[in-house]
Amino acid sequence: MKNVIITGGTGFIGKRLAESLRSELGKRARVLAIGSGDVDLTDRNATFSWFARTAADMDCDHLFHLAAVYKAGGWPVEHPATQFFSNTSINVNVLWAWTRFFPKAKLTSALSYCMYPPHDGAHPETELWGTEPEAYLYSYAMTKKALLVGQRACAQEYGSRCTSLVLPTVYGPGGGFEEDSHVMGALIGKFVRAKRLQAPSVEVWGSGSQQREFVFVDDAVNGFIAAAERSEELVQNLGTGSTHSVREIAETIKRVSGYTGQIQYNPDRFVGVSKRSLDSTLIRSSLGWEPRTSLLSGIDQSARWLTDQLDGGHAVDATLARSSSSPATPKHRR
Ligand SMILES: NC(=O)c1ccc[n+]([C@@H]2O[C@H](COP(=O)([O-])OP(=O)(O)OC[C@H]3O[C@@H](n4cnc5c(N)ncnc54)[C@H](OP(=O)(O)O)[C@@H]3O)[C@@H](O)[C@H]2O)c1
């Protein structure tokens, strides 16, 4: 890889990917990590004009497409149209601009495991076709499916080179720790905050029995780089192969954060499907990718990062203070 563009480069995963590529590629490469302040990718003219200007200035051999509009918690249920319009526009504009201005560049995109149908088994990539995603994430999931269809179409018609990774929940330093974040970030935020405030208990949504798969952000970034460099597959899952119950997660975070109060499970909270996991056989055999970060180490790094941010008085404190004092309104969580 020499010259790289990352859409969504100001987001959680995109920022980390940019840092990693910059340190790996050094001065011999340019890494443009762009966010909505650089160009509004929902706007076709603005997107084409940004790509045209960039193409006049540099050649790009790799485009990571991570830009998307999504929030965890109850937001997807209340904003299916926003997700449809934003993400469909972003994806169509990026695919179009890629094939028009950088037709030789390879594209690697980020998909989500909510594209799979709701059942308890591990999902192989073949299940992406001829199945329906779960209802409350339908709009977001279908825009990801449409992105994959678009990539396949570009490969078929123009011979474009592309690949995609289907991610489970990604967590780590720099992620979201608000109460309505995904379950891992939300719980780390709750326990770290409860310790600071010496709160007597922490509420955990659901009975604690629901199971999820998590990937630490640096492992996801390594997967993106490996897929960009070597993958010949249209799409592959990037998962650890292990699921963890919310109870196990909560107890681990409690221990790691040093919180000594009680955990209160609230089974009245709706928390989505009982289990979600990926079959990641393909990425292991085709790329040799393996996660390197244990759950314990990932939680520890995340909790330390958040504590440092709060100790330093960073803005995340305001978000946590808000989520600690107000009752949670969202009823769903991915
Ligand atoms: N995090 C996860 O657990 C997870 C799980 C599965 C899949 N994914 C996928 O992985 C990708 C990255 O996720 P993330 O958690 O890093 O997302 P994120 O933190 O929410 O970042 C989203 C990025 O998209 C950019 N963006 C949004 N609207 C835009 C627009 N109109 N024009 C240009 N850029 C726009 C944002 O730019 P600004 O911030 O500058 O506005 C930001 O850089 C996404 O495609 C997501 O669907 C993530």
C-alpha cells in the first residue's frame, strides 16, 4: 500500500486504522483519513469534487470505506429513514467516485453482523444471501447488504478490486462509553463511572444471559489491513470465534475496574436477540488472521483509557455524567 484514503477516518475504527497505517507505512505513503468535515459523502457533487481534486494531487491504491451513520441503543428503531437515506447515499457516492476517479484502487469496506438473520448459531458468509436481518436493525442492515451488492456489481462489470469485512461489536480505547452505546462500551462506562461516584449498584440491562461476540479495535484494524493487502474474497467475517454472556462481561468489567458495589440485572429491558456470533473460519484459513487481544486485556485497556480521559477532564466526562444521572430511554441494544 502506498497512498490510502479512509472514509470514516475521523470515527472510532477509522482513526485507529489511520494511526496504524501511518506508523506501518511511514513517510513513503500518504494516508488521508476523512470525515464529514472534509466532505459530505451524502452529497454527490461534493463527493465527486473532493475525489476529483484528490485524484489530481495523488494516486490512490487503496480506499477503506468505513463512513456510515449509525448509533447504538434505541436510535436505529427511531431513525430507519435517516439510516436509509444517509447510508445509501454515502455508499452509492463512494462506490461511484471510487470507480470513476481511482478505478485501479482496491476498496475494503466495513459491514456489520446485524446483516445476518436472527438465530443462535454462528453465521457463515453464505447466510448473507436469501435471508432477512432482524426487524429492529433492518434498514441499517439492508444498506450494508446493498453496499455489498454494489461492490459485487463493480467487480463484475468493471473488474474493480474489492473486499469487505463483517464485524461483530468492536470495542476499545476511543470507542463509545455512553449508556446507549453498544453493550460492551455501555457497561465499561457504567462501571468506571459508578466507581468514581461510589454508586451502590450498577444496572445491567436484561437477565445477563444474552451472548455477544466482541473484537478489540486493534485486532479489527489488523484484519482490515490484512484484508486490504491480501484478501481475494468479496466478503468475510472477522470474529474471535467466541461469544460471552453479558453476565460474564459485567463481572469481568466489575473486577477490572475495581468497583465493589452490586450488579442489578433488569430483565424488563429488551436487549435484542439472545445470541449473535460469526463463523470466522474463512478469514482464518484465507488470511491467517487471529485476534491477539484477550477479553480481559481488551477490557482492561478500555477501562484504563476511559479513566485517563475522565481524570484528564476530557469531554467524555460530560457524556458519562449525563448518562449516569438520567434514566435510560432506549430499549434496544446491538
Ligand atoms: N463500531 C462497531 O462496533 C461496528 C460494528 C459493526 C460494523 N461497524 C462499521 O464499521 C464502520 C466504522 O464504525 P465506527 O464505529 O468507527 O463508526 P463511527 O465512530 O460512528 O464513525 C463514523 C464515521 O463516518 C463518518 N461520516 C458519517 N456521515 C458522514 C458523511 N455524511 N460524510 C462523510 N463522512 C461521514 C464520520 O465522520 P465525522 O465523525 O467527521 O462526522 C465518522 O468518521 C462503519 O461502517 C460501521 O457501520 C462498526
